[in-house]
Amino acid sequence: MNARAIVLVACLALSVSSAMSADSVNVSWSASADVFYSYSLNRPPDHQRAYTTQPARNAEFGLMLGYIGLAASGRDYRGRVAIQEGWFTRANYTGADSSWRWLQEASAGLRVADGLWLDAGVMFSHIGYESMIGRDNLTLSRSFTADNTPYYSTGVALAWNITDDIAITGLVLNGWQQIVDINNDPAFGSKVLVKTSPDLTLNWSTFIGNEQPRGSAALLRFHNNLWAEWKPNSAWTVVFMGDVCTQETPVDTASIQWGAGITAAYVLTDKIRLATRVEHYSDAENIFIVTPNGLPFQTTAASLGFDYRPNAVVMVRGEIRTMMAKDNVFPSNDGLRSSDTYITLSTSVAFGGTP
């Protein structure tokens, strides 16, 4: 699938939609900028944060993510185009996708039938509870699972809202967080979202595909992502997360990666929210995380943060996070250590409609 063709189709679809009468099209825009400062007690010498992309740099002020987007929708169509820049994009859009890091989304959708939509283009990923948009997440930093599963994808998605409480999506994709296709094999994904009650939402997402470049033997990856969001009252939000991934290897075996965690947020006042997360991430055979010394990445992490929101535009956040590994895998100013603790501050502004 040609990425430039996707962008052109999506932009054309939005242009056609915008040209329609005001009675038939809803047009909205959104923009946001998120400025970070993060300091690690390990003081890595190159200012590069190990194993995380938000924050991505150490002891520097910088733009984590800034974007501006335009969305259009009607009874039978929808679409969005957005451009972006920041530390987050430089850390996540690598390889063949590096020249596309300015593109956050370029998608167009068509209503096939009541409750059934066909969308195509560069889209937000169907995997995971956490988003690339920092303000939308309960915690300031990302979990290891979020940073090592796709934030975006390119392809076609068929979404069926069976009822107000049940939605199923099937996807054909270029690959695992790929705008530019690196091989000749399509990848496939699915998402099942169920609201069992007003308080509880369950999600199961999958990915299956070959992530080896052209000219290499195909090695299949199969990833399962599960999360449950529980809101027992208006103040509390609790999220349970679990992932397991199997990756074929050249010697006819399969490597396994898994992660699990819990996030809890409490609204203290109409302007202040507290949040904490505890997680464990195991990548013993370095499927996603390659350590400097080749040792397994088996790490437990905990964070505590606060959000201050004086109005609908501004959001100020702070967080302390500590990570403890089985082995010495965290870079520091005097070699590798088995732990790392860092403090992060963030101020963001957002305008317009929903992203």
C-alpha cells in the first residue's frame, strides 16, 4: 500500500466533504502542544532516555508532541488529517517511516450500512489503552507495553458497532507500526470492545503478521492486548492491562514477551487528579527491547503523578517513576545499573474539538 496515495485519497475525501453544504458536513479542528522536562537520577551521558518515548530525552526542555488537525464528518463519511512534530515523533517514527513523522493521521471513512464503517489511511492504532496524545492518558509517562506496541498503523479497517455496547473491528495493515510497507506480506488485526455495564469496559485487540524485511525469511508475530476499564464512581478510574506476544525465530522456536499492569486515577477536585501505575514487563529474548549488554529486559516499574487543570485549555502534570530490573540494563553516567528513577514535568495546551 503506497503511503503517499493514502494521504492524497484522504485529503481529497476531506476536501470533497468540506465543499458540501454546511447542513451536511461537520468540520472541526484541533491543536495541541506539550512541553516536557525530565530528569533521571542516573544522568545518562547522551541525554537519551532508555526504553521510553514519553519522555524521550533527559535534562532538556523540549516539545514532546505538537499537532494540528482537521476533521470532517457527515452521515455517510468521516475523515481526519493532522500533522505533528516533537520528541515523540523522532523516537517512534524510525526506519522507512522517519520521513513520515510529521504525519499523525490521514484517513477517510465511508458508512457501508447502519453501524458499519470502512476506514482507510494512516490511523491511530487499535492496540492498547494509552494514546500518543499525552493529555488523553491517565499517567504522564507511558507504560512499557504502550511504548512497545503500535501508536499508529496504515491500512484498512472495517468497524461494526453491533449495539451501543459492543463493537468489533477487523483490519488489514502494512505491518506493526508501519506507514511504509517493509515486505510483501499484509498483516491483520482485530479489536473487540464490550461495555458490560456503565462502569466496566472490556477490550481485546490482536495483531498477526510477518515483520521481517523483504529478502528475509518470514517470521510470524502474534500479539494479544487486553485491558479493562472500571469506573466505580465519578472520582475513580481503574485500568487493568495485560499483553502477551509470540515471535517466531529463525531456529523454528518462538520467543515470548508479556506485560501486565494496573493504573488508578482519582479526581481530588474539579482541577486536580492523582494517578499511579504499577507494571511488570518481561522481554527475556529482546523481541522489542534490546539492552546494551544483550541481557534480558525484565523490569518492574511504579509511578505516582498529579494533574492540575486550571481551565479547559491548560494542563500541568508532574510524575515520579522508578524502574527496577533483574539485571544491569539502565544506562547511567557511570555504566549500567539495575534501576532508574526520574521526575518529569509537563505543561500542555489544547484548542479546538476532539483530536
